[in-house]
Amino acid sequence: MTLKCSIGTVIFALLAWGTCPLSTFAAQAPAQGILIVGTNTLSDAATINAAIAASPEGSQIVLRGHFLINQTIRLLGQRSYRGEDRAGTILKQADGADLIAIVASDSFLDNSEYCGTPLAIRHLTLDGNRTNNPKAQTAGLVLRSWLSVAEDLYITNMSSDGLRLTSRSANGTTLKNTQVNGRISGNFIENSGRHGLFVEDPGNSLTDWNLLDNWIASSGVDGIHMENAAGWLVERNHIYGVPQHAILAHRLYATSISDNYIEGFGETKEAGTWCGIRATVQGDAASTIAKNRIFNSDGEKQPGSSYRYLDVSANYGTGLVVVTANAIRGAGTPRGTGFYFSVAEKLGLSVISTGNAIERVHTPRTSDPRVVLSAGQ
């Protein structure tokens, strides 16, 4: 049965069974669904947050319609959040709200020393409305919860990052525990002011996630920027419209970066060294960079810049990485390098490189003399 109860001008509907008012749901209806219908007014965010705060663990929060957001939506763990579809459920930042995020984990907003419990968010649009929030540094979704899922989201027009996974809280508090085993998949992230996707982890908390099947377009800085890529699978993402690096991945450790389609990179007037994939490799484990398609056929236009299609160096110890079956096609200028392998003194790097294709790149490969390069067994 479906019951309705009014809270302001917004309708809450139980998708399972229960009794009004909302405060009685926890006692009478475990694992129920709560439907929230947007009014596209400034009351929407307070209504969503009140419903989440009153919901019991196991709840499914369902959002329908257009919502005008003037306070960050606080995502409690042990719940799922979903829209009915990306076109039908839109959370848009209100003019002048200047939020730190549209939606964020409770651990982030509460400045906890421990990460949030698992949650899932799906099937909706987050619109940062950056034109009408000129003072903001707004991220679309900030996740600081372990074993969590973000999928089938459309994240657009953020003044900061589209999607940020972070071991830091809003005031910079760092985690004392780990934040592992999540999945980011099937999202379209575009027009971000900084990074399309940012993994922020100055320590070593945010490891062993899957980043799969996303489209990341027109970022302000990097497409995917990872301070910690240890244990990650970064696979089948399509990245384009990138001013600096398409994928910047630090601290590879048993990491896979594979089957990504990089349509271009270094699309900026700022002079620098820009990479399709830039990876630093840690010792004590092996990583793979395989079957990526890295193109820049319309790029390499900044005469003061260098363009490295795949750049690998060591982070500590002796790194081991397999680089195989990558397809690289450049713009044919004197500024392009296909593979760039380097290692600092007192570190080691062993690269197994085979079966790669490189065309229209001025320098197919540059390898530091300290790098051990082979074709493997």
C-alpha cells in the first residue's frame, strides 16, 4: 500500500508500508522507500535533509522532479538514494547558494575522523549552476564513505570537481581509517571547473575502488586526477575536452589502467608538459597499463608545450609495470612523445612493454638509462 503525508508543500510517499508522521517510520517500517517530490523552490533542500535525517537504516530515498538546492544534501550511510531517471530528477544549485557540494557524505560535512558507512546514489542529475554562483567552489558529489556506489549520474556545470572522493573532510580533517571497495560507473561528468573526477588522498586511505565506463568531458584542469591509485581499476572511461592531463594517476600499486579512450589532452594555451596518461608507480607490487587508445590528432597546438601520450615514473622503491597493446596516434608535430619512461636516482623502474602501436608522434619513446625495459617472457 502507499500512504502519503504532507510536509510543507512536498509529498512524501511510503513505497512500502508505514504510518504517518515521518518520525514514526523507523519504528514501523524497516527498509521502506521514501518518495520526495521536488517543488523547484528554496524549501526543497531542507525537506530532503529532514527526510534523510528521519529515515531508518535500510531506507531507499527516491527523488522525483526538479529540486532547487540551497544547502548541501547530507547523505547518511546504510541508505540508497536514487532518481527516477537523469532527465526526470534534477538537483540544481540555487542562484547565489555558493555551496561546497550539491550532495556529500555525512562524514565529510561532519568533519569526522572516520569515513561514512556504505551508501549508493543513482539515476539523477546534479547541476552546479556555476554561472549564477560565481563565488562558489562547488563539487557535484563528494563521497567520503566506504563500499559505496555512484552510478548513472549526470554531473554538470560545477565550479570545482564534478565528482570527488576524498579522505579529507570539509574543514580538512583527515581519516584515521580506510575508505575502500567502492564503484564509480556509468556517469557523464562535464563542464567541471577543476577535475572531472578527483581522488583526494594525501595519506593512504582511499584505495581499491573501481572507476568504470564513465564519460568525462570539458574539465577545467584534468579529466581524472588521482592522488592515490593503489588497488584501483580504471577501465573503459572516455575522456575528452581536457586542458591538461586526461588521466593523472599517482601511486599505482596493483593498479589496472586499461581500455580507456582518450580523445585529446593538453588543450590549453598554457605552456606545460601535458599527458594522456601520467602514472607514478610504487614498489612492492606490479601494475598494468593496457589497451588504452590515446589520441591527440587535433592537438599539440601550444608551441611552448610538450605532449607525452603515456608517461610512467617510479614513486618509491622499484616499480614494475606492464605496458601493452596501447594504441597511440598523435598530431605529427615536433612536440609529441609516445612513451616517456623515467626514474629518479635511488629508485628503480622495470617496464615490460610489448604490442603497442604508435603513429604520427615525433618521438616514439624516451627512456631514462636507469629504466629496465624489456618485452617480457
